[in-house]
Amino acid sequence: MKKENEAKSGYEGVGRFYDLFADNADIPFFLESAKKYGSPILDIGAGTGRVSIALAQNGFAVVALEQSLSMLQVARDKLESESQDVADRVTIIEGDMTKFDLDQKFPILIIPNSIGHAITTVDQIATLQCIRNHLTDTGIFILDLYPGEMQYEHAVFKENLVALPDGTTVERHGEIRSDLLRKIMTVNLQYIVRDNNQDFIEEVIVESPVALLFNREVDLLVQVAGFEIEKELGVFDGSPYSSECGHRILILKKSNEE
């Protein structure tokens, strides 16, 4: 039996749990975008390779950029169980999205709901400028956001129990607090692991600060970084964005102004 109460930044230390609770509704959208614009694709904040590996399974070359060692280890472990052809299509790079230089340009760059991990305005602009530097002149950048306007000031949640093949179960509880003055949302996650007899094995607690990004602020950030909005969606099925949407998906291209 083991108990951990260490609060870590971001999702460090819980990469092994991430995919159990991930929403994969975005993957068909990214696949359709890849079919339209081609590869290689740069997946920024790639995490466990959730999107990168799905793209590779469908024939696309992907560079997966991630900073968390916990997430990177899971991504590498997952690739080991894939065919050699799929594994060869994914290049994993440990790196910081605010300051990376890959000496390569891409027709598609994606950042699936990870821009909020750049907490400060300075880091957000730095991230967007790095992305622009790696985008081909005719390429697109897909920026997936949870609008700050739609986030709770305080909320608690408990997700359904997930059973693993060996009978182990994992449950996740969470608490969200939004500081509207500082524009930071703090997400506290608690993972409870039990064996096949439902006896306690371990508890892991993490604390993740995320920037609250409001629509007007995002519009200014992308403009300052040298992008213009080509399309604005609210759902991954291609439906247009409205103020009631929980997602805001921006299809961005380089602006003509340098």
C-alpha cells in the first residue's frame, strides 16, 4: 500500500492515468485536417501521444513536443506496443512550448487544449511566436481552447470508475477554483487506485494551474503573434462557435503583416 499526497505542477506524475479519462472527440477532426493539409504535423503539448499516435496509425508523420517526463514515458511505452511502421512515424521531443526550435516547418501545427499551461502573457506570446516560426506560409495552426468565459469560479466533480484489464480500478475526483483577478484556474485532481478486491493501493494528488484565456484576450494574442483567424468553430464536428460553446477551436494562418 502506498499513499502520495505530493502536489505537482501540471500533470507531472500522473501520465499513467491521463488516457483513462481523456476525451477523444477531437481525434476525427485532427485526422480530417491532416488529410486536407498533409504531414508532417507538429503536436505541441502532446502529452501521452494521444493525438500523435492516432495520426500515425492513419499514416501521418508527427513530431510530438512535450515537457512532462511522466507524459513522455507513457507516450514512449505506448509506441513500443505499436507496429514498427506506426512507431517510425512519431518523433518524440522533450521540449518547452515557450522556447523550442526544431529547424523544421510544418503544414499543420496543433495544440490540443494545452496553451493554458503557458501561464503568463509573456509565455503565451512566446509560445505563439514559436509556433508561427515553425508554420509553412500556407499552413494552418489549430488552437483548441476552453474559453475563460465558460469556466466555473468553483466546482467539484467525480468521474466514473475506470476498470483496468488486471482488475485494478482508478477513480478521479477533482476541484476547480478560478481566480478571475489573476486569470488563473487551479485544478486539483485526486486519483484513487484499488486492487481487484477494491482494497486501497494508492492515492495520488496533483495540482495544476492553468491560464484562464478569455476570447478578446485570445484574439489580441494571436494578432500580436502574427496570425489571423481563418475559421472559428465551437464543436469538433465543424459547427460554428457561439458564446454558449464550451470549446473554441480556432483555425489560424499567418497574417500578411510581419
